[in-house]
Amino acid sequence: MGPLRIAVIGCGPAGGASAIALARAGHDVTVLEAADDPGPIGAGIWLQELGQQVLAELGLLDALRAVSRPVTRVDAVTVSGRQVMDFGYADLPGAVPAIGVHRGALFSLLWDALRGTTAAVETGVDVTGVRPARGGVMVETARSAVGPFDLVIGADGSRSTVRESLRVAARDRPYSYGALWALLDDPDGLAGDALYQCLDGTSRYLGVLPTGEAQASIFWSIKGADMAALRARGIEAWRREARPFVGDRYGALLEQVEVLLEAHYRDVVVRTPYRVRDGAGAVLIGDAAHAMSPQLGAGTSLALADVWSLCHHIGAAADLETALAAHAADRRAHVRWYSWWTRLMMPVFQSDLAPLAIPRDLLAGPMGGIGWVRTQMVRQLGGAQVGVTKRWQLPGR
């Protein structure tokens, strides 16, 4: 294929990375972003080995590591002090630890790299959908239609308007549980190198994640319907509820919290991530294609894997329909594996099914002492599995 006219909807991790890669490959790329002034916002994220590989291919990993912190262990206990999980990447020889980073730091790196390409970036554009038209695909906005384009990439998140207009969703539902979170200064490194979780049944837990340079994130599991009431009670009331979860080590972080922000999760499955008509089409990547809960910390890595696969197949195929079909086939098993696992884990950690906490708390600790189980935990966290032993590989590498 010759150079394509490509619209990328959204400049989050998936949109920014795909726009960079495709512009560098010589395509005519236009990024349409809803925010008037996109900036470095968001919670801490847990970037696994797979996502790191894609950023390395884009030449951005070293810069990201410079503003990140390694996360080498998972430490989960009950509020009564029972150990539920205690394992590390060192349990699997050759495993690459995750890195904890502020989502805004990743955005800034991608944004700066994007501005260094030939891609055009238009902000304050409220995209309402896409439709086929003569000469390509038009992008509908609140003000007018933009295009035509040969390809529209929907990277507009879990509530994707591109997905809605393509009508490809087989499952699209919000989880009842989400999280309240805060990003905090951590100059003394209290968060260490571990993802810490303290659990109380299946309805409450507190998490601490090392996040970037001298920063940490706190997460509080809560039903979405209860968030407004908790915030109305005030931060001090929440602190009293949360203090038993932090122990001595993380108490100073808890006392810093002044504002809690909301995070909501969706469960999204699509019948197909793309549509093609008369040689032009649209494709979904990242949360627009497969939103899931963050239980395995795989969301950003899966999104970056989508980017690499899509760009590779566009560069390798003779026509767009062949490229999108190859991309969809390439990503199917990998996405299905992590969607299944996160759907399985969600009720065990965030649900009203309190009886599930009993076998979890009694069995997870002893099972975690078995070497094979520990290595499997690390393999799954790496973000590249498509089965117990089989791994997804970056195509072309």
C-alpha cells in the first residue's frame, strides 16, 4: 500500500503511539482529540514487559524509565494480617519487572514524540461517530464532518463513540466496582518496589503503587454508586476507614491525601475490531476494542500491543482489508486470554460476593508457596501470554 490518509481518534497511549508509528512510516496522519488542551493527567499505571517492548521499538523506553520506578513484587494481605500473595518477578528467571509510572508522564513522552512527527493534531474536537462516504470514511464531530480518510483508528477509550457507531460490541457494560485514587509525593520511597494491596472481603481494598520519581498512588476499591456519598462525608472520614489498611509503613502516604478522584471500569468485547467498505475502513484499538478491569495491570500493555500489530500489518499487507484482517487474527487469542482472566478475577477482588474471600484468603497464600504457581503468576503479569505456556510475540520481531 502507498501512504494512507489516517485519522486517529484520541491521543491517549494507544492513539499517541499509533499516530507516531504511522506518521514515521510515511502515512498522512491526523489526530483528533476531544480535550482543548491535552495534558499530563491520570492515575499511576503498572506497565508490564510487553508494553515496555513496544515503547523500546518506538525509542521511548529509556526516557520513560528515567521517570518511573521498578515494581518487582506483589504483596497482598488481608486487613487482619493474613498473607494472600507474596511473589516477585525474580521467581521467574529472565522476567522483566514492571514499572510504575504516572499516566501523565507516559502521555508527555508520547505527546512530545508526536509533535516531532508530520502528524497533524487537532484538539477540542468532539467526535460523535464515523460513517462510510464517497472516497473513504468520514469522521462526524459535534460541529461538522472531517475527511474523507482511508482509515479511522478508534483509540477513544472504554466509552468509545467510534465503537458505538461501528455497532460491533458483543459486550459493553460497566463494572459496578471502580476505585478512588490519589497521586502523592513519596520522597522517602515508602512505597518501595512492591504493589501493595490490603483486602477486606471482596468489597474493600486499599492499594499502593510506586509511581514515577518520588511518587506513589493510593487506590481505594469502592462501588461506583457509593463514590459520591464517600466523598460527601469528607476526606477525614475516609481516612478513619482506611487507616487499618495501611499499617505503619504507608500511614504517612494516607495522611497526604486531600482529594480522591474517580476511576470507573468497563467490560468490553467486540465481535470484530474493524469494518471495511470499498477499500476504506475503521479499526478499534486499546480500551475501545477490549476494555477490562485493571486486576492484572495489562491494559496499557495490551493497547500498545494493538498499536504494534496494526502498524506492522499495515506495512506488510497489499491492501487495507488484508491488513486489518491479519491484525484482528493476530490479536484475537491474546486479548481473549486477558479478558477471560480479568473477568474471572474481578468478583474475587471487587464484588458483593463476600463468600469468595474465604477460599481466596485461605488458599492463595499456601498455593503461592508452590514454585510452579509463582512462576505462572509472573508469566501472566508480564502481559504477553495467550495460554499457560504460549506467549504472544511482536509480529516482525
